[in-house]
Amino acid sequence: MPDFIAILGASTLFCATVIVLNGLTRLAIQFNCATGDLAENGLAQFGVAIAIAGLALQRSFRRKGLEGPLSGPGENRRT
């Protein structure tokens, strides 16, 4: 169950980050601050959002001493 909560939190953080970055991109485009390559729902936004969500997920697994969904048996256990 804690794995599910950690993954749910990381997914929520990913979605919130994409929404915030889309809003910032729209403002940058309206104020002509953005380059031509910057677009809504672009690779840069999804890359940043995935990185932030991944860091949050790793941090939650390390902090609680949980085994991650991709970790082997016995990894991340406190001794």
C-alpha cells in the first residue's frame, strides 16, 4: 500500500508540473519571451516534469525505507 501512495503522489506531482509549465509557456509566448522551439506540451516540459516526479518518487522510497517497484529484493532496506 505505501508503494501505491508514493506512486500516486509522484503521478499527481507530474500532472501538476505539466499544468504549471504549460501556463508559464503560454505567458512566455504571449509576452514574446519564448523562442520558436518552445511550445505547449513540448518535450522540454514533459522532460522536466518526469525528472521532478522521478526525484520525488526516489526520495519517498529512500525516506521510508521502502522497496521501489524496480528494485530487487533486499535493496533499500535499512540495516
